[in-house]
Amino acid sequence: MRTPEGRRVRVCFFNHWAEGSETIDGFLARVPAFDVRRRVADSSDTKLLRKATLDFDWYAECARCFGSIGSRQGDFLPAMTLGTTGLGAYLQAAQARPKDESWWLIFMAQQPEKLGALAEKTFGFLRRCGVRILYYAFDEASRRMPCFSAIAPHLDVLIHDEAPLAPEGVARLRADCLTVHRSWVANLVPFAAPFREEPEAKILFLGSQLGLTPHRQSQIAHLRAVFKDRFVASTDHSVSVGDRYSLNRYKVGLCPEGRMFATPAMAKTHTDRPFWSGCLGMVPVSEDSREGGRLEELAQAGLIVRYARGDLRALTEACEQALAMPDAGRRRIYEHFNRHETVGTVVADAIARAL
């Protein structure tokens, strides 16, 4: 999608791992040598260090996605990334920006909370400088992120997976704020992973220790008994971005959903795993813990295989159906997810709509 009247857009991604304000290309060039240990409370804690490394990996890949927008959409200028220490310099630059440029600052997940008590003041000043703000919220930001009500009046675009938003949060949004109910998507550059013509006829479950509930453990035990060496389970936490691309050697991705079912709203959400899987050319299999919504739409379109939660027979049948999917069906999944279900594409389209 092109911006109206060929208007030039420069996006900047707020990333708590970034240091200062710099081009995304410059940030990515430093990624291989980045020492995460100096940014964690206890670098001797191996579990904490692994989680921090994966978090850094995840946000760095989001930066890569936003940095790639310009190569696909000519109206987008080279992207920037920004850490908390670079806010002052960014605001100074924004006040002197060319008049034919629209500047957008992107926040994701719980990142606005990194500004603490200064969140409201900072967002207000950004708006006064002419910077427009897009917030891609996951989980229950309107209910569980303390600064949501403070920043809501300054948002130009809110993309969220929370339905419904908290009434008090909705009341704080401006009438002209574009609000998009959109689930998690993949933080992959479209088509970065090649389509594998002959993957292994195996099922990969990519979960986490947090989500290894008795419900999930019973599913894993059942699938191991049924599919034996055709079932592979990874329950540590996640995989690095570098390792993620190698997952396309498996034909099927069994995707956790519903988290720990701690709250009614969270029980209806999911992770980005189905979207990773689709972009990698795997057949996503996901349980129906979300009532309706986009995952159900994708299932109805034959792009995700779904099964009833708690029904082991239905789970088995879903996995068998995914393993039996012809290459043409799997390629259709791959094409759809790479064209429509990646974070850079969704954000670029939302900005174009809001201009």
C-alpha cells in the first residue's frame, strides 16, 4: 500500500535495547557483538540471561522488520530506532524535520512502561513536536499496563488483540485515533525463509516453560505415544532468530495458545507461533481457546488447522490432517502469511491508512 499523494514517511522504533537514536541499519550492524550481560540484573543467572538474550533477539528482529519496509514501499524513508537515552536528540530532530515528511514513533508490547512516570509527558511532547505515535499492544495493555490511560490521548494508531478494550481506556482515546483489532503476527521479514519443498513429515511443538501446564503436558505425552519420532517438543522457552529459520525443516507447527488461562481475556489470546509457522512454510495447528477472531477466520480459510481444547482425539486428527496436507496447500499458507501476517506489513498499512 502506498501513502496518499506520495507522502514520505520516516518510522522510528522505540526499542529498550537500543542505545540513543540511530538508523536501524546501524543498530543491526552492532547486534552480533551486543553484550546482553551488561543489561541484566544478574549476569550469572543463566536462565535470566537466556530470557534476556531471547528478548533482545525478538526486538532486534522487529527492528529488522521495520527497517525493511522502505525496500518494499517506496514512500517510506530509511527507518530509525530509539532507546530511552536518545529521546532528547530525537525530539530536537523532530522539531526540525522536513515539512514533507511524516514522522512516526512505534511502540510495542509493554515498551511504553519503560518511560515510567514520564510516559504521559513524553507522549504529549512528541505530539506537540508533530510526531505521530503508533502503539502495537499485545495481551491486555488497556487493563494491565499502568500508563495506558496516560498515553491513550496521544495515540494516532492503536493495534491490539484485546477485545473488548477497557472502557476507561477507550474513553481516553481521541476520536481520530485509528483503532485496529489485530492479533499477534510474525516478526519476520516477508519471505526471508525460503519455502522448503520436501520438509520432514514431523510435528514440532514450540512452547515454553511458562506454558507447560498439566493440560499441555498431557497433550505432549499423548502425541509422543501416537506419533513417536514424528513428534518433536521444545519446551525451554523459545529459539533464537537465527535458529528459527531452520524450523522450516518440519512440516507441521503445533502452536501453544491460551497461555496459562489465568484470566478470561488471556484465555482467548495466543502467541505469535502460528504466524511464525505459516511464514516458515509449516502447517500451523492451533487449539480453539480463542472464540472467533482472526485465528478462526484463518482456520475457515484453510490456513490454520484447529482442534477443540481438551479433545485429544481431535488433536490427533488435526495433526494427521496437517501432516497429510499437499504441497500446494502448504505453499498457499506460506504465501498468505508472508504477504499479510508480518509486523512490518501490518504497521506500514496502518500508517498509510492513518495519513
